[in-house]
Amino acid sequence: VLISASAVGYYGDRGDEVLTEESTSGKGFLAEVCITWENEARLARVSRLVQPRFGVVLGHGGGALEKILPVFKAGFGGRLGEGKQWVSWIHLDDAVGILRYLVKKPLSGTFNAVAPAPVTNQTLTEELGKALHRPTVFAVPEFALKLALGEMAEQTLRSSQRASAEKILQAGYPFHYPTLDTAIEAVIES
């Protein structure tokens, strides 16, 4: 069995489109990296290949939240750009849980490893502010993202992927953190 992890960045920037494992690949640097990575894994001579595509992982002690929590705790958290871009996320416990599940079950193919409820960046911002009891009135303009992070990082943060978890749900995986509020609460309490 080979498990070769990839990312929902495979789909590129797709706006409001709901993305399933059958959706076409996107364009851009991250999409090209994911496409190349997945194609290389398909060359392996294994009896079973599983390719999870992970969303933004939320967990204590690392991941996406580690860098932004201090900003939010200081009361300076805000949406990125207009905040309309979709964020397909997953709690770290479910990310690991899905990997364990895929090893144990006789499943093959590609699976979006994302929570069942993707949110917009605006909603993510509001939920973080609510959980931390901090305002989220600021917005980080696109030019500031480019200046601070560089064009590639800025494009990645502005990309919109609304990935569906339907296939992993149909395969029987029981999410521990299916909603953003419970995931954020668990991360903050850790």
C-alpha cells in the first residue's frame, strides 16, 4: 500500500465551484506541484495506491493557525483581501484519522482529506475572533500580502478551493471535528 499525500491546491483557484476528486486540475505553481507529485506516485508498482488531498490543517503546535493566532490574540486579526475565497480545512486529528482509516480499509484512489464544511476566509476570520473574544475588523489588503509574503505566497493565500468531503464520508470515515467552531475550540483549548 502506498499513501501519497497531496493538497487541494491541485485544483488551483476555482472560486465558488464545489470540487470533487473527479474535478479537473487547476493552474499555477501549487497545482503543478500537486499534479507532478500525484503522477509520480501513480508510477509506483503497488497493489493499492491511496492519494489524499489535504486542505489547510488546523492543529495545536503547528500548521496554519500557529502563525496567525498571535495576530488574532493581539486583536489585529482580519480577513485576507475580500475574504470571499473558500478555505477547505481539516483538524489535525481528522487528518491523521483519515490516514489511519485509509491504511486499514481496502480503499484506493484519490480522496479529499477535508472537513465536510468548507468556509470562506471571512467566516474563518470571524470564527477565530469569536473563539478568542477578539475583534476582526481589519482586512489585510492584497498589496500588503504581496509585499509581506511575496507573490507566490500571496497567490496561495488568495486561492479559493471549495473541496467536497463527500467521497471520504461515503467511505465511512467518522469526522471528530466536522465543523469549524468545534475544530477551533479544540485547537485553542489544547
